[in-house]
Amino acid sequence: MTKNLHLWVIPLLPLIGTAINGLLGRRFKNAMVSAVALLFTAASFGWAVWAVWTVWPGSGIALPHIETIATWITAGSFSAPFGFYLDQLSIVMVLVVTGVGFLIHIYSVGYMAHEGGYYRFFAYLNLFMFFMLTLVLANNYLLMFVGWEGVGLASYLLIGFFFLKDSAADAGKKAFIVNRIGDMAFLIGMFLLIQHFGTLDFGGKAGVFAQVSKFAPEAGWGWITITALCLMFGATGKSAQVPLYVWLPDAMEGPTPVSALIHAATMVTAGIYMIARSHAIFNLAPHALQIVAIIVFITAIFAATMGMAQTDIKRVLAYSTVSQLGYMFLACGVAAYSAGIFHLMTHAFFKALLFLGAGSVIHAVGGEQDMRRMGGLWRKIPWTFGVVTIATIAIAGIPPFAGFFSKDEILGAVFHSPYGGPVIWGIGVLTAGLTSFYMFRLLFMTFFGDLKLGSVDIGEEAHAAHAPAQAAHGSASHSHGHADDQSHGHGGVHESPWVMLAPLVVLAALSFVGGWVGVPQFMGGHNEIEHFLAPVMQSGPSVSGEAVSDKDATTSHAGEATPEKSSEEWLLAGTSIVAAFVGLFFAYLLYYKRPELPDRITSKMHGIYMMVLHKYYVDEGYGAIFIKPLLALSTVVLWRGVDQGVIDGLVNGAGAASRGVGHELRQMQSGNIRSYAAWVALGGAAIVAYMIWLGVTR
Amino acid sequence: MVPLSWYLILSGILFSLGVLGFLLKRNIITIFMSIELMLNAVNLSFVAFANYWHTHLPPGQNTIIPLSGQVFVFFVMVVAAAEAAVGLAIIISVYRTRETLNVDRVNLLKL
């Protein structure tokens, strides 16, 4: 330990903010609450920047930088300390979490200004920051798991922030429970690690990674593969992948800044972070990597198609998030971890921007979330329009915006990887096209055409899927919409205040330039991010499969690329750009040029459309397969059978038995002295008989 | 010499008579006398055993305090006398209030 950076301060600062706002905030004025929240978040960001500055490569401090504060749990030979771990990977994560988190805090000051429970909101938000920073800075899986569970808790609290609304409360519970399922797998993975390594520490000589690197990659289904699969399943819960993605679209019930911070930019990327952190384990388990690749390519395409049919602006973004997270997992699945982290970073910028922009739109139109009722807003809210356009171009993957570079890097890695190949690459490109389509659809529906606020009849069958939820949205959820109506003269569309626009502008700038740190070699860049992350990602052993892709990646980016290699890269990049423009073209055609076309298409392909609109009936399927049997089991067996039958039976039976016995015995106390005497005599006779019997048998 | 068993049989008969009288009679005076009968049956066995141990054990093994059985009999008599005094007083009091000596009609002392 060369220098003590006091890394523990970084997560602790937001916790202090939580404590102040949570315990005392009720009495504070709103300005005071936001001042406290912003101060501690900014301080945390500042400390993180300082720490990163101090350990920046070239400063002479070796990475990973490990700090152990105290012992936390000791049991036999196993111990888990309060330790913090700073390496290139956590540097990226910490900066993204604190930086984007701070911007979203600023935005929330404006967005939540008219909501009730202002102090509660900021207390939760700071609590989330605390747990997220614990997660990314932890030095062992157990401490990471604390953060992991904690962000789940914060997510639950914030999704259910409008807890008077049933749909929000239900969505919170759903998110929490679905996450628990994944967490169980994560726990089992940790138990397996303890069983085989006796430790959960990341680094150090006796750490998991040092130990695991002594193993050879598993050909079959050994315990390393099982561990990797458990960790991956845990990640699918947190990062909303098939089969556990169902909670994320519903999580949009929360306030929009929450959707941006937790359900787009930071928390949902925890799974990717965890897998990238555990890459040493995954590299040894080719089967697990293969399964990751398959699952996520299903997720990416699945979510992208679902996003096309949604009409709720935030739900479109939610499915888009699921799809983009699929991209990051895809990168992990083909062992291109740094590409995944790169996309995580750029995605944090532009997806947070999209959500905040959507929030600004919702704010502008007074709480409306249905895109079919919007339109023509670009004149009225030009700033929002501008930043959302930048974010849309970024996510669609059009250069030189951020999304292009990270997405292209993932797709390139997929193409060359033994786990990917042209087929999965093709699906990835198709997904990119779909992404571009639904994002521009959102853009055209929201900002172009005519404003249809309240005038469009959307009582068609299409609405059946979430009519109740939206009805609730329209009326109850956004009380600030009503507040706005009053203060701004009945629903006049208006630009958001500067406190909301400023973070948008910063994020827009990041969405624009954020990708330039990863300009690939063949385009004349240096791919800084890959070089930056390389020490982390190569600490694990290179195994046959990964060695090929690693070498591919490094050689092609290291300037030794042959002309064919380079032209192939250009071709791949060109294909994804073409896909993006095709998506843009179709969105333009269907939702700007010929707005009557979509209806005709949907009526022609009614079956497919309904299936997509109802999200492939996955929720209904889960309901029928898991929830109904579980409910039936709980009701019939556990409740009626075990609880009412056995447990209540035992308790009531004990009571009834003593009553019964007492009732019988009471007959003996008749008040008749001669019957008392008879009992005494009987007793005496019994004793005498016993004594005689003893004497006889002796 | 009369064997010990005879005393004990007589004592048992007397005790059983006392028990029977206690159980079967309704007059409280008779019940009272039955109690005395049982007490004296026990007294008889006390005296019989005391005499038996006194005469039949060899001197070396005889660790019994002399006359201990007889002393117990006196204790029993004293207690019986005290009981008779208290009991008869209660009987008189009961008779004064309830004007009966039938125990079946004196059954208020119950739950």
C-alpha cells in the first residue's frame, strides 16, 4: 500500500447525505434538502476524481490499489474484510456512477420540485449512491453483494416512490422479487467460491483471481462452469436479461430521474460490472460464455422488437435499455470485456440523457407519457429536442457519436470470437437496425407532426395491454403535472427550467465525445479505453479460445493490421452504420412521411403485432407457469394445510386438550366429602398395591 | 406369644372398618368416629412393630431408639385429641347454621 487514498470516504459521503435528509429532512425546506443531497454527491464525485487522479497510470502507484479498513466477518479460516479495490475497471465505474449520478441529482432538483416527499426522494437517491459505490469499490464478493442488495433496496424504494398508486407499489415488489431470484444464484455462486477457494477476496496473492488462474479451462461442466453460470444468472436478474428482464419495463413507474439513474445508467450495469470483474472465472468456463452469448443475443433481439410496439415513451426506453444491456453482455460472452465496459460507459451517457430528455418532455406536456398524444414539440422545447436528438443519434450508432464506437467494437469482437461468429454478429446488426428504428420512431412521434394532446382517441384494442397503468399515469402518478397546470396556466407546453437543462447539455456533450476515447485503430485512433482496461482484463489467463480473440483484438488494434484486416473492419463498421440508417429511414417513412402506414401494417400483421405489443406474453407465461402454481401451493398446502392445519392445529389443540382435561377433572370436585374420601382411599389402595407388587416381584 | 401378623391383621381390619365407615356413613359424628378408628388402627400397628423390633433383633443390631413406636402413638393421640376438639367445635357450628349433620348437604366448599 503505497498511499492511503481513504477510498471508504467515497461511498460514505452519500450515506451521510442520506442520514441527514432521511432523519431530519422532513423539517427542511426543499432548497436545504437539495443542497445537502447535492453537496454530498458532489463531494463524493470530487473525492473519486482526486483518487483517480492520484493513481492515474504513470503516477507510480500500482494498480490494483487495495485498501483494507477493518475486519468484517471472520469464521474459521474464512474472513471478509471491509476492503476497497481500485483498478482501471472500478475507476471507470466510480467515475460514471458519481459523475452521472451527480448530474441526475441536479436534474432531480428541478424535476421533483413539485412532488411530495421531496426529502424522501433525495434520501433514497443518496442511499442508492452509497450502495452502488460500495458495489463497485468492494474488495470481495461479499461486500459487493452488500452493495448489490442495497441498490436493489434503493431501486425498490424508488420504483415504489408514488406508493399510493397500486401499479407503482406492485412494480416495486416485482423488481425486488425478480431480483431476489437472481440474487439466490449469486449467493450459490459465492458459496461455491468459498468452498473451493476459502476466500471471496478479489485481489491479493490468496485472492480468488490469483487462485483461479492456476486452473486450466474446463472442457466440460465442472464446478467452475457452474459457478460462472450462477454468477451469470445473478447478473441477469440485476441487469434485466432474459429470463429475468421482466421487472425493468415495469420499473418505469418510478420518477423519471430514477429511471435514468438506476434503471438505465448505473444499477442495471452492475451485472456487467460483476461479470467483467469475474472475467478470470468466466475465461475458464467456455460453456458458460457460450450460454451468456446465446442468452443475450435472445435478449437483445427480443427487447428490441418489443420496444418497437410500445407507445409509452419511458417503456420504449426501458426495452431499449434491456436490449443495450444485452449488447454489453454479448461483449462479455465473447470475452471482449473492455468493449462491454466501454459500451456501459457510453450507454450511461446517452441513455441517461434519453431518460432525462423524456422526463423533460413529460414535464413539458404535463405528465403525459403516451407518445401518440405528443408531436410537434420541437418548436416548443427546442433544447430538449436538441439533446434528445443527439442521444438518439448516439444510441442508433451513427458516427461520430459515442454509441457508434462502442457498439462497433462489440460487434467486431463478436464477429471474430469463437463464441460469436457471423450469425450472432448478424443478429447484433439487425438489433442495431431495430434500435435505430424505434429510437427515431420515438423522436418523430414526439417532436414532429402535430401536437395531439388529449385529442387522440386511443381506446383501440392496442391499448388493452397496459391501459390501467397508463390511466393511472395520466391522472394520479404525476401530481407535478397538475401542479404545473396550475402554475403555468393550464397545460401550456413549456421548456424545462435551467436546472434540468444544464445536466442534459452536459450529458449531450458526453454522448457526443464520449466515444472518442475508443476510436479503433483502423480509423486512425488509439482505442484508449481498451489500452486503459487492458491490465485488468489480461490479469486472467489467456486460454485457447480467448487467446485467439484477444490476439485478434490486440493485433488488429495494435497497428499490425494487414490491409485485408483493416478493410474487413471497415466493412463491419460500414454494415452497422448502414443498419442504423436503414432503421432511420424506415422510422422516417412510417412516422413522419406517411403516418397512416403503421396502422395499415399493424392491421395486416395483426397476430404478430398483438404478440409484440403484449411483450410475447412473457408476463402472462410467467404468471401461468410460476406464479399461479406457487400461489396455489402457498394457499392450499402452506396456508390451509401447514399453517391452518398443522400449526394452528397444534396451538389450538393444546388449548382444547387442557380445557377438555380440566372439564373432566372438575367433575371430581363435587363438594361431596365422601367422594373425596373415596379418591383418597383409592389412591392409598393403589400405593399399597404397588408396594405389594414390588415386594412380590423382588 | 401372639405373632406380629395377628396384630397387623387386626390393625388392617380396624383401618378398613374405619375407611368403610368414613365412606358409607352420612352422619358427620359417625364419620368423625371412623377417623378415630383409623387413627387407632395405625396406633396398634405402631405399638406392635415397636414391640416386635424390641424383642426380636439381636442387641448388636438393634439401633432403634427404645420406645420410639410408643412415643409416636402418644403424638398421634395428642393430634387426635386436638383434632377432636377442633372438629367437634366445627360440627357444632355447622349444626347451628345448617341444622343438619348430613355431610351430603354440607357441600358448599367446592368450585
